[in-house]
Amino acid sequence: MAEKFVRAIFPGSFDPITNGHLDVIARGTKLFDELIIAVGRSPVKNQLFTPEERVEMIAELISDMPGVSVESFDGLTVEYAAKKKGDVILRGLRSLTDVQYEFQLAMTNRAVAGIETIFIMTSEQYGFTSSTLIREIASLGGNLSNLVPANVYDRLQQRLNRKK
Ligand code: ADP
């Protein structure tokens, strides 16, 4: 039997991308033939970086990962996934709170578009890492060097210096 080619779509806000996201991506590459990181363009509360900036930071981080790409998208994740001929949606899980929300989202996406969602559990050291928290810690001048990649750290510093 021929092996099936599996293309996964990893949608999210990624404002900004964290080491937790990167860990999910790195482990995802072992499961899928192709992985498309899809940065949602829909306006989010307390947005720090534009979709273009978020895509740029991710592109710098995945340049040496074969089969991994990034772009931004508008509208419904399931419509974007269909357009890209994605076989599955990839999401990450950190906690039971995540499970509750992600469960509902995955059920809805399967009901409306018949697409399955595959979950990767966080690595323990990133269990508390979220973009929201990163934005808050950064605005208060906290040390984030263990939680975000160096290029994101630099951009956070630049952005917050400009705001001061
Ligand atoms: P969204 O606004 O769509 O939740 P995020 O950028 O916050 O976008 O997250 C994208 C996905 O990555 C979500 O499935 C989220 O649960 C997952 N994720 C975020 N941080 C981590 C982490 N530290 N470990 C594992 N998964 C994570």
C-alpha cells in the first residue's frame, strides 16, 4: 500500500511565537510530511505585532526546517485548510482549560468541514508559556529569554522601547 502524504495546518495567533509553539512545530514535523503554520489575520484583543511581523519572525525560525512553511490567512480556519488541501489541523495542549476550549473547537470544525484535529501535548517546561503572558511580562520588563526565541526577544525589546 502506498504511504499516505499528510499535510497539517497549524493555525493560531502567534502574537508572538513562543518556545512552546516551536516545540509543537518541531515535534509536528516528525508526524507530518508537510506543516503549514497559519497566522490568523483576524484582529485579536491587545495585538502587539501585525500579522506581517508575526509571519516574518516565524519565517526566520523555520528557514532550516524542510517541509515547514508559514503564511497568514483571513477568515475561517477550516476554509483556509480546505484551500491548502490540508489533511488535518494541528493544535497544542497545555492544560485542562485548553482541552475544554480545543475540544469544542475541534468538534465544531469536524462537524462543519469534516476535518480532524490532532493535538500535541506541551513539553513540561512550556506548560505555562502563552503569548498573552509573554506580552504582559514584556510590557513589565521581565526576563523572557527562556520563553521565546532570540529573534522574538529582540523584537519585543524594540517594540517596547519604542512605546516608552
Ligand atoms: P489561538 O489564539 O488560536 O489560541 P495561539 O497562538 O495562542 O493561538 O496558540 C496556537 C496553538 O498553540 C493553540 O492550540 C495553543 O493551545 C497552542 N499552544 C500555545 N502555547 C503552547 C505551549 N506552550 N505548549 C503547547 N501548545 C501551545
